[in-house]
Amino acid sequence: MDQLFTVRFGAMACDCEIMLAARDEAEAQARAQPAIDEVRRIETKYSRYRTDSLLARIHADAGRRATPVDEETASLLAYADALYRTSGGAFDITSGVLRRAWNFRTAHVPTDAELDEVLPLVGWHQVERTDSSVYLRTPGMELDFGGFGKEYAADRAAAALSAQGVAHGYVNLGGDLRTVGPQPDGSPWEVGIQDPRSATDTIAAIALRGGALASSGDYERYMEVDGVRHCHILNPRTGRSCTWWRSVSVVAPLAVAAGSLATLAMLKGEDGLAFLRESGHPFFAVDHTGAVHRRDA
């Protein structure tokens, strides 16, 4: 019987790993490599930090001209549009520009005046799309695929593993996980949920025989000022940090769906619990008081 091997790598500013069943370490590495290459391809293409990425070209063209895009990018933009519409504008991939006012390496919470300078650059309604182009109408606008890019990469990497003949394994990109079947003996993968108030502890475990699990929380990038934790998940309307939830983890068939649901729940604040329940998906969530809310499969 094949053994389980772990192939670790770094991408998307996080620690990543691929677990898969193979005859030996060399076969495991060979089967994992196309999946790793796919993750890095997506990172290179859609990184907002690279000057040679597609997003960099789109941002440079903002207010000047439309930028040609391929079918993959058009599909992701269509997904972003669907998220914006179904969330009533809460999920807006133009809101990444708010990081100009927020610097989590310092303990400075932006003033209303500082946010007022960047909020006019936020608004999906200012984005014009066709099947082959995208145009940001206002100079200085940006797109940020951070709300689902890592999860999309996990799904694509899992597809690459399946194409290599892998039937048992998973892709874990910084805690966002997409499985490829159960363990070789048919048992589920036991996935730990990080305690949002401890970097080294887990607060729960979820069993997965298939599908994906993704998490969103206030513990990834944050600062605490006057006893209030301000995290990197920002309301696109106010520019302010989401404070109702410590963490939300969701199980769904695809990592991109699980991640979007988790982020939407964070953005919805107190209304996020009803949203999670209505979604029908299993979830594990910790609110700002430390109370746990969950729905098992």
C-alpha cells in the first residue's frame, strides 16, 4: 500500500504543504510538483505586490484604458461580481486599496479623514468588464484577489494532483485546505482549527473525507489599540475593521466557496451567524466574546 508523504513549500506569503499517497518520496515529490507550480503560477499572475503581475498592469491602466484579460481572469472577475451582488456590496474586491490607510506593523488606527482619502477608490460599480477586458474607471483604483485567490489556488492545485493520479491527499495553503479523496484506508482527514487567540493551539478538529475547509479570522494580520483588536478584514463601506468574529471556518465542496462564505460571515458581523446557518454548510465559528457556534456535517 502507498504511504503518505508531506511535501512542504512556501507561497502566497504563507507556509504550504501537500500531503499525498505515493510509493516513495521521489514519486510524491514528482506528483506534487505540478500542483506547486500551479500555486506559484497563480501567485505570480495575480499578486498585488509584483510589478510584473496582471494586476499590476490593470492598476497601471486605471483611469486610462481597459486592460485585456484572458478567460481565467474573466471568470474570476465574474465570480467577484457574483459575490458583490449576492452580498449586497459587502464583498468588494476593490477594497484592498484601504490598506493605504491601514498599516498593521504600527499601532495607528486610521482617522476618518485618512479613510475619506481612499474610500472614493472603493466601489465595484466603478469597474467595467467584458469577456476580454477590465477597466477601472478611477485612477488609483486597485483589484485585490486576496478574498478568494488562495482558495482558488488550492482548488487548482488539487485538480493538478488528480491529474497526476493522486486519489488520496490534500493541499493546505496556510490553513485553507482542499482534499483529494479520503485517507488511503478510507478514513477522513482530521483538520485542526486554529485557536484565534493562540498561534500554537487548536480549538477544534473537523473530519473531511472530501471537499474543502477554509478559515477567516482576526488573528492573521491585526493590531490592538486601547483594548480593541483591529484586523485586516475591512468593511468596504466604512473602511473600518470587522470586530464581531474572532474566526469563522466553513466546509464546502470547493475551497473557493468555503473561503468566500467564511469571509462574508466576517463582513456581515452579527448577522453572519444567520448567514452561516442559512448557507447549509458545516461551520465552526468563534464570536468576539469567545462563544463557539457550529454546525456539523
